[in-house]
Amino acid sequence: MPEPEEPRIRVAGLADEDALASLDRATWSPLHAVSPQPQPPYSPFFDERHDPEDHLVAVLDGRVVGYVRLAFPTGLACNAHVRQIQGLAVAEEARGRGVGRALIRAAVEESRRRGARRLTLRVLGHNTPARRLYEAEGFVVEGVLPEEFLLAGEYVDDVFMGRSLV
């Protein structure tokens, strides 16, 4: 039996918009989303705050099966040495194939390449699989906002995690 294909990670392009928008809608879940479930008419995936270059995509078998969004946490010059993961999604059929881990590792390397000294993220407290992945990739909890969100009738913590890139 042949070895499973490794995900190929690359910077997104404008041609990826439809695939990324579909993936984003298909993977929406209260496990990780604080915004309401998307409904038609759908907003564009890329917008004035999120360019294609802000996204790394994972490709398996010629299809986009995941992405990670890298952004500045603020618009302040004094904070420009930090990048933040502001979205991560993996298609259901690609889970368990190392796509999420490959995207996180690529985000670390891309953030370094772009001159960042730190990489941060926010994750919902009840999202145990994501928290385990981030911890395995060197992220540590740097703060918690208890019961920050009311999702599906449950109060959920907002967990801040980060790691050094130097």
C-alpha cells in the first residue's frame, strides 16, 4: 500500500477564493467559531482586511483541503513584530493526515520569514483538539478570559496562546 500523500503548503492566490470560501463554510462549528453560521448571500473570503497573501493553503490530491490565516494582531507599529493566527480550517476528509500540523509549522516558518518575533492565537477553551495541536507545536497559554463567549447555551473561555519565533 502506498504511503499517504503529504500535504503541500503554499501561499494562497486569488484563484483559491471559491475553494477557501466553501471550505470555511463546510468547517464552521461552534467548537471554534464565535460568529454565527454563515448564511447566503455569503461574504467574499478575501476582503479589505484579508488578502490572499495572508493565507497559507494545504493541497492534497490537487485540492485545497485546509488553510491558516496569518495577520497582524493590531495596526500599531510597535506591535508589528507579532503575527497572529486568525483562522485555521481543515476539510473533514483530510483530518488525521497531518494537514493541521503542516499548516501550523508553515505558519511558524512564514511568520519568521516575514520578520516576526512572536506568533500568537486565540482558541476557545472547549476546543481540546486544537489546543493539543498548538501545545504540541510549542504554543503556551498566556492568558484566559473566563466565560468570554456564550455559544450554543454554554459559556466558553477565550484562551490566548503564543510562542517565540527567535
